[in-house]
Amino acid sequence: MISATRKITMAALFAALSIVLTRYFSILIPLQGVPSLSLELGGVPVMISGILLGPVTGGVVGLASDLLGFLINSRGGPYHPGFTLNAILTGMLPGILFWWYRRNNPKRALLLPLTLGMLGVLGAVSLLYLLVAPLEFPEPWIQWVLIGAVVAIEAIGIFVLLRVVNKENSRQAQELPLRLLLVVMSVEILVYISLTPLWIYGLYGIPSIFSLLSRVFRAVLMIPLKTVLLLALLRVLPRALLRP
């Protein structure tokens, strides 16, 4: 059981780490001349706070990291409450999903095909986007490099996932990578792919379908990386939290 003092301390550390990663170690990619597509790992500390400290604390960490982060470094963009809602959901959804997993204990036989299916759909949409979207690449070969990168990431992600699942001995350890991947994909789909295009359209007038497709491509890049980081953190942090 985590004490209240340690819980508050860890929540503050997760919020501070999220601010640093989001505001100072992110890449902003312009869409139609507006830097509105972000590659960053600031959501990882927020998600891990929801998983370890509960959905309410995860939501508070997301709220604090977004509001304080905007005050510290707005990155040149205006404030929009929709992004604050995104940050709150990024902390709450993992906590809720892991609570549901513990309560219902879904079968691994269903988790694996569902996970692979979602990963495959995201990869297929990303390839379609790169092939038909009206993008202006400085050089034609860049488009094919990106297509190759998507295919490679999909293949490596599926290979590593199957390797990790088969390598673990206990049933609980086998299911952890699948659950984490489903959590990350759920956050990407429900928050960054579904909601963010609406906020971008409201701020800059960028068509939602264009913004949505670009975020599907982003998700293929970020989902494997976030899943690996969460898996590594969950192997270390619970012991540190419970240590007297």
C-alpha cells in the first residue's frame, strides 16, 4: 500500500517529468504551415501515474502537467481547454483500464489477436495516408523512406510483442505487454486521434480528416516506443514505490 505522502510526491514528480518531456524535448511538425503535430513522450509519465496511483491521481497529474506546462512554456501556441481534457484523459484512461483488467481478468487468447488487429489497422491507415495524402515532400525518396519506416516499425513491433509474450514464464507477466499495448493504443485512438483533430480545427481551421490521418501515422511511430518505456518502468517503479 502506497502512503499518501509518497503518492503525492510521486504524482508531483510524474507531472514535472511530463512537463519537461512535453515542453522541452518534443518535435513539432507543421501541418499546412501550422506546427500542430507533436512527437513527444510527455504522456508516458501521465499514463504511468494513472496505472500505479489510480485514475483520479492520473487525471490530476495530467491536469497539472498541462496547465503548469503551458504557463512555463506555451511553445508559441494559444491555450485550448481541449488539450487540458486530453491530458486528464491520458492519466485517467490507463488507470481505469488497468482497474478493469484486474476486475474482469480478460483471457490472453482474446488480448493477443485484438492487440495485433488494432496495430495492423493503424499501420494500414498510415500507409494509405502516406500514399494518397496531398503532402509536399522536398524529395520524392522521403515519402518512400517514411513508408519503409512504417512497415519496419509494424514488423518489429509485432515481432518484439510476440517474443516478449512467449518469453515470459508466468501468465501475469505474459499479459502485461499486451495490456500495456492496448492501453497505449486506446489512449492514442480515443484522445490523440479522435479528439485532437477537433481542437486543431477549432484553433487553426485545419480539416479534421487531414489532421486525423496524420495522427494515425504518428501513432504508429509512438505506440511501440511508449509501450516499451511503460513496460520498462513498470518493472522498476512498483518496487521503488513500496520501498520503506
